[in-house]
Amino acid sequence: MTFVAHHPSFVFVLSFLGLWGAAWLGATLKRHKRLDEEMRQDFNMILAATLTLLGLLIGFSFSMATTRYDQRKTFEEAEANAIGTEYLRADLLPAETAAKVRTLLKQYTELRVRFYTADEDALAAIDAETAKLQKELWAAVLPKPAAAPAPQPSPQPGAMEALVLAGMNDVLNAQGYTQASWWNRIPISAGILMVMIALCCNLLIGYGLRSVTPRSRLLLVLPLVVAIAFMLITDIDTPRHGLIRVVPQNLNSLLASFGPR
């Protein structure tokens, strides 16, 4: 189920075949037991209510997917801003430390761009490199104790150093927010509920249409439309699969502004 939910093309194929099968089953059942005119009005009311519920669920799911997509774009912009600000604050550090921090930030930005464009097989290596670079970045901006023959307490950062530390903290936090937004998906249980209601709707459609037979092409219309809607929702909600993805344009622009390494 998880594999299917991560691949919009599979969602389209499976949902179309399943919904069309439900409509075909309804049309087949109609040949054995037809609705009389007394029940027709009640049936139409039930069909309209079920279709309305399906439409509302699709609309709410689309809204949830687009909200998560916008959130991923927002965090990409925030991460680029945090890295760019810290790159400028490196001027407040001693020359040697500043050069090291800038070099590490360039490497870190390249790694963050790879996070947005890599496939799932490369994620483990990228996460390991990210954790390693984050430790190096944090160690680079920590105040260094002065050399002394006797043990000295940990030095307290000055105003400038505190500003650099706060900026580096924002850089590290931004990565965590981004990762959380990529994990935030529409619950699979909500998708299963929507599919079940869609199956019920298509079963009722096949059973209720008077002139439709199991071989009628009209039975393909609603399954096709709903399958496309399911595919679009999955595409938007899936960060690494499908056609609609978050492009790290702010990180790419930031990386270009750094110039050659």
C-alpha cells in the first residue's frame, strides 16, 4: 500500500481499473434485478448524496495536498534564507574561521540541493553527509577557549559570536523543518476511505443508469475522471515521485551567488 501511495501512475491505473470494475458490476447486477419506479426516486437521492460526499472528500484531499506542497516550498525558501544570512554573518568571525565556515556552508548548500533532487536510494548517504556537515558547522562557530596552563571554564560568547551562533542554529533548525514537511503526507487511511466511497459511487452509477449496459463506454467516464483526480492528489502529495515537485530554486540561486569554490 505504501509503495502504491508513493507512485501516482500506479494510483491512476489501479483506481481506474477498480472503479471501472465497480461500475461494470453495478451494470451487471441491474440486468438481474431492475429498479422499479417507486424506488427510483429514493435511489437517485442516495446516489446524489454519495456523489456529493465523494466530491467533498476529493476537494478536501486536494486542499490538504496543496497545503503540504506549499509548506515544502516555504521551508525551502526559509532554509535558503537561513544559510544566506549565516554566510554573511561569517564576516563577524576571525578571518581563518570565517573562511572555513563559508567553505562548509557552500558544501552544505550543495548537499541540500541534492536532497531535493535525489531519489530515495541516495537519501541514506545524503542524510549521513548532512549530519556530518552539521556537526562540523556547529563546531566551527563555537567559541574557542584561550590557551592557558590551568583548566579554564567554558568561554562565554560575545555579542558577535552569539549572533553567529544564533544564525547557525537557524540553519540547522531549517533542515529539520524541511525534513518534517517532507514526511507530512495525507494519511493512507484517509485515502482508503476515499477509495471505498468512490467504489460505492461507481457501483451505484452502474446499477442506476437506465440505458447503460456492462459494455457501454459511458461506464468509463466517472472512473476515468475520479482516477485522474486521485492521481493528481497523489502527485502533489508525493515529494519524490510524479511530475509535480518542489524545485530548490532559492537554494540554487544562493549557491550561484556564492561563486566558484
